[in-house]
Amino acid sequence: MKSNTQTNSLLKTTGEKVGIKQAVKITEVVDGKKKSVVHRKYELITFHTIRRTFITIAKKLGIRRDIAKAMTSHKDERTYS
């Protein structure tokens, strides 16, 4: 089994190869000052974002909550929503 870091790296590489390259501007406040950074969308893909995307699609497709929860290994109802 790959580590979370290895999996995230593989997801980013795959995202780049399949063309998920849109520019995404992220603005945060650091020490009271706004700081904006532009990333390529594939740079932001992680296992967590893939998991959340699956849950969103499952809900839209009407997949039963208990089945989708089991598929994503969610045990706690609070972390599933």
C-alpha cells in the first residue's frame, strides 16, 4: 500500500497528464495581509479532494448514504457530510 504522500503525488501527476491545468487563484490572509498565489488545478488534487468529489457525485446520483459511506470508509456520521 502506498503512503498518503505517495498517493497524492501520483494523483497530481495523473491530473497533469490528463490536462487538469486550469489556473486557480488562492487568496489567504497572512499576518493581516492578503496574499494571492496561482496554482495549476492538478497541483491541488489530493486523496481527500478525490474522496469528497466521490461523495458529492454519489449523493447526486442517489446512491444510498450507507453504501457511499461504506465505500469511502467513513465510520463517523459527522465526518461524512
